[in-house]
Amino acid sequence: MSKQLVYGVAALVTVVTLGGGALSVYSLHTYVTTMSDAEVTHSLAAFEHSVEKYRALPSTDDDDPLTDFTGQAPGTLIAVLQGNSVVNSAIFSDEDTEPAPAAALAPIEAASWREDEPQTIKLDGLGSYRMISSELDSGQRLVSAVSMEAANRVVAARTVTVVASTIAAALLAGLGTVLVVRWALRPLRRVAATAARAAKMPLADDDHRITARVRQADSDPDNEVGIVGETLNRLLANVDSAFAARAASDRRMRRFLTDASHELRTPLAAIQGYAQLTRQESAALPPTTEYALARIESESRRMTALVGDMLLLSRLDERQGLEIRRMDLTSLVVDAVNDAAVSSSDHRWLADLPDEPIWVMGDRARLHQVLSNLLANARHHNPPGITVTTALRMVTDDSGPKVALTVTDDGPGIDPKLVPELFGRFVRGTKARADQPESTGLGLSIVASITEAHGGTVSARSGDGSTEFRVLLPPAEG
């Protein structure tokens, strides 16, 4: 906007200066022409008077020279035309009078003369002349001309002055506008800086608040910038209160989930215990009772696992429950892949690991849970016979070196519409999986929460007969 303002003001000043200069040049040219017309008219009158007086003498004739005439200003040219030919001419100077050069007479002979109407004609070797003529009774035409060279030099000098002043005025206007605009927009820049600070604040966590505000001097509602500053302050205050309310609601919800999970563990343990006790105390149970007890035990175990997952997510949201130590991620991958191979022999489990240990700062049990959940996800959601490859590498991205843990399978893949939602809570790929006892819809959500708690990221990609889950973690220093 400031550039547009500078260009606009500079253009306006340039146009005004050019207009004023053009008007002054035109006025000067008109004045010079008017004065030259007056001078050449006076010269012609004196010329006519001299000719009449000269020819009134007894000894004069038409061929007498004009160089004896007096009363003409220096630079004035006079000529006598007979038909279209100059029969006599003279040009005056401060010192002497002499016939006009032959080359200068050709334009006079070629001119179209109109009575009492001055015209400008360029004469070879002499420059521009303002000329006027009158016809005598004898048929001859008297021509008087005054030089326009001095006047043209004045007009040219004035034109150069106008152009130079226009350029100087445009430059000064541009510089002055830049300074004035910068000074005038300082409050707006401070308002923009406040908005930029607010935009850079990390707002994902509950502990962060929008504390940036426009200072009081820049929020005066009596001017446009102050109105913007005051409006921004109200907006920031409104958003800050909304974030505070949401953070309080989230804390209450997490507290409720934590409390509910704790409270549910006791009755679930009691249900499972009574079911086992009933089975042990009765030597023979009817088949329906035996089936009912088995279902009670299965569902209580599944609900206990679900409560445990919810409690874990609640603790991770509160940044609790992690025991961070320096650990070798390579050995953890070996253990997790071996566990998966033992628990599910109908899949092929491969590990692609570096020869040297890769160290990270993390909670070994939770990172083991991350990899176990990813491997379990591949086992549950793919048909038998697929190959699952777990790889560990050091990579570099825009933020620096990272440890990349990938789990890739060659199964049928994931619906592309589901990929963006995979790490949400209680997300299941198909309705069929909702009937699987092992699936709670929290496995990948736990993976994302644990990874984020370790300062990492997790992503998924599926297509072309391959599905890959990629975990990036910061490496341990040293």
C-alpha cells in the first residue's frame, strides 16, 4: 500500500508540475510570438514608409539597393518580391547592412503570402524568422522578417527548466511521501507486529494463552489505525477467552475420564473375579451358563483393556506417565518384531535394521507399545500371508536429523478417505472390524499420543499395494 501511495503522489506531483510547466512554456511562446508579430509589423510599416519616401525622390528607381535603409533592428531581414522572385533584399546588423544570402531567399520565394498575417519560415543558414508582407500598387511585395532564434532559445531554456524542475519535484515528492508514509504507518506496523506475534503463538496446548495486545496509544478509536488496533484487541481477547474456556473444558473432560477409568477398574476386576469364582466353585455347569461365563470374562477383559487405554490417553494428554531415559531403539524393534512373529505365524515379519545402535530419549515401555500397536494393526487388518517389514533409519528433514521408524505391509491397503482420520480416537477402518474383540479404535490414537509426547510425529501412506506407517523421533544428543 505504501508503494502505491508513493507512486500515486509522485505521479500526481509530476502531472501537476508538467502541466504548470507546459502552461508556462505555452504562455511564454505565445508572448514571444505576440511580441515578434508586433515587432515585424512595426518593421514592415517602417519599411513601407522608407520605400515610399525613397521612391518619392526624383532620382530613385525600382532597382535601387535596400542597404541604405535605416531604422531596422539588428537581425531584421527585408526583401522586395516581383512575382515569386526576390529582386532586392537586406539583412541588418549592429555594424553593417548587407544583402541577404541567396540560400535564405529560396524559402521566401516559395512561401504563400497572405496579407497582414504573420507566419514563421525557416531560412537556410539564418534560422527561424517571423515574416509579414504587404503588396504595393506597383505589384511588388514588401517582406519584413524578424529573427526568432533568441526567442526560441528563451523558450528552449524555459522548457529545460520545466523538465528539470519536474524531475526534481517528482523525486522530492517521492522521497517526502516515503518519509511521511513511513511515519504515518508506524502505528499500523505495530498493530501488524502484534497480530504476527499472536499468529506465531503455539495454541495447541492448554497452557498457552494469547497475551499479545496492541498498546493503548495505537488503539485510539478516534482514527482509522486506532480503530483497527482496538478491533484487534477485542478479537484477541475474545479468542483468548474462547481458548481458556475450551482448555478448562478439556481439563474437566480429562479429569472425568481419569476418574471414571480409575473407578471402572474396580468393578471390572470384581466382575471378572466373580465369573472365575463361579466357574471354579461349580463342578458341572449347564452349557448356557458356561457360555455366559466365558462371554462375561471376555467382555470384562476387553473393557478392562479399553479402560486402560483411555486412562493412558488421559495421562498422555496431561504429559504424565512417561519415564524418559536414553535407550537403544534397535533392540526394542528386535524384541517387538519377535513378539509379533511368535503371536502371529500366518504373516511374514521382517526387520531392516542398521548395524549400529540408534539412541533416542524415551520411555521404553511406551515406545514398545507404539511399535506393538502398529504391528498389531498390520496383523488384524490384513489377510494371512502378507509381509510386514519394520525398518529403522536416520534421516534428515527441514528441522534437522530424525530417527525414522517405519512399518510397511504389502496388504490390500487402506481406503484413501480414511487415511486422514486414522489417528483419531475410536476410528475403525470397516464395520467388520468393529466386531473384532481386539479392536477398540484407540490403538493408532495411542501411537499418535505417545509419539507426540516424545516430540515426534507419525504419518500414514497407503496405495499401490503398500501401506506404510512412519514415526519420526528426535535422536538422543551425543
